[in-house]
Amino acid sequence: MSKNNVEQYKVTSEPFYKSVEDEVELYEAAYKARMPMMLKGPTGCGKSRFVEYMAWKLQRPLITVACNEDMTASDLVGRFLLDKDGTRWQDGPLTTAARIGAICYLDEIVEARQDTTVIIHPLTDHRRTLPLEKKGELIEAHEDFQLVISYNPGYQSLMKDLKQSTKQRFGALDFDYPLEKDETDIVAQETGIDVETAGKLVQIAHRARNLKGHGLDEGISTRLLVYAGQLINKGVEPVSACIMTLVTPLTDDPDMRETLEAAVNTFFVK
Ligand SMILES: Nc1ncnc2c1ncn2[C@@H]1O[C@H](COP(=O)(O)OP(=O)(O)O)[C@@H](O)[C@H]1O
Ligand SMILES: [Mg+2]
């Protein structure tokens, strides 16, 4: 595998990541043991940013795959392609990661069908192998390879949950929205708005998060707060910015929208 191939997956500049507990140290220890890791938590709370940061800190290439229900095992492992010279094998992202010793991040793994999920099994136990059945090749994972998956417990239904035989191959870290002070700093840092305004956005999120399970499927994520801050920083009037990013994406229910708008109006006046 050429040097270039590795370089293209390196995280070259330090991603901004504010640690919330001891997750950085715990992950480092897990990486040293090459333990497969599962990051659990609601959407937009910092899981992907954390993986980017850790890949940078550990100086490992990072290959991210956004999982979806149409994804097949071939999309992960690879397939034969037809070109003018005949057939040519092309590695999928999981195969590339196993060969070059990357951190492979399967984002929202629950979205993938279970027959897709089982192909990670031999990679996530003592074997650390990946069979390319169509090609008739058995890959032994590079010693630096690590598999990381993300998992949103909120979305799970009986149809869409990981099997115990999959779950019990991973160490896991729980993620949640950062504490008020940390989240305020994150929103201010990420968007350039002042800390006072960022604090108000976080307060609005706290109100909405209390509505989870009482009409809302999910609370307002840190990601959406960053969106709100970005618009405000671009000069958008704060109430409009909040409606566009913290209310409209979240729900179509008129009563719930009204409740959220009231929360916005508590902190910002037009
Ligand atoms: N601890 C954190 N440090 C820095 N930025 C964060 C943190 N948590 C959340 N963010 C911000 O929230 C956004 C969404 O986080 P992301 O990692 O994409 O969420 P997830 O992968 O959990 O859905 C990031 O792009 C970043 O702006
Ligand atoms: Mg993510």
C-alpha cells in the first residue's frame, strides 16, 4: 500500500475537541489494547468530532463510513469492477483501513443491516482478520488497525438494534450533550459568537431537552446550537436564527413548535 494512501487519510490539523470527562485517556488506553470501541449517545453530541480528535492525537489515519440501510457487505469490504482490461478488485473502506492500520469509524452502525454487521466479527476478536470471500483472500489486520462504531441508543427499535454477539465485542463510552459551561464554550469557540449569546442558546437547548419523551424524539443537539451560532455570527437576527436551526428541524408538531418558540422568546427578543 503506497505511502500516499496512508497520508490521504491522516487528520492533518488538530480538530477542536473539548473533553468532557476522562474520555480521552480512556480511549487512549483502549487504543493501546487495540480494543474495538463503541461510542454511544444522541445525534450531534460530539462523537464524530471525538474520533477525529483521537485519530489526530494518536497520529493514525481515519476512515469514516456513514452506514445506511442500503449498505451491503461489499460496500464495506470491496468488489470486483469491470474496466477496459477486464476485472479489477477494489478494496472497500473497511479493507483499506485493515490494510493500512487506520482507525475505521462506522458511523450509525445500527442503520446497517445485520448481515452487513456480522462481517466485522472476525475483525473484532482475537482473530483480527477480514475474509474477502469473493476474492478468496484473508486479510490480517495491520497491528495499528482499530474499529470504532457509533450507536444512538435513542433510535433503537427491536428491528434495529445490534445483536448481543456484536455488542459484546466492544468497549463502550457513553456520550451526552456537554455540561452547560462546556457546551457554552464549544458553541462560542465553534462559531465566534460571544459567550453570553452562546449561553442563551444552551439554555434554550436545556428547555427543549426536557421535552424529550414528552413530544420530542430528541433534544436540541450541540450541532444545532452550532448552526444557530453560525447564523447569528453571520448577522442573522437571533430569533430567526433560532427558529431556523433549533425549532423547524426538530418537529412538525404545531404545539411543540409553539413551545420551542416560547423558549426562544424567553432568551431573545426580536
Ligand atoms: N466536545 C466537543 N468539542 C468540540 N466540539 C463539539 C463537542 N461536542 C460537540 N461539538 C460540536 O458539535 C458538532 C456535532 O458533533 P458531532 O461530533 O458531529 O456529533 P455526533 O457524531 O455525535 O452526531 C461538532 O461539529 C462540533 O461543532
Ligand atoms: Mg456523527
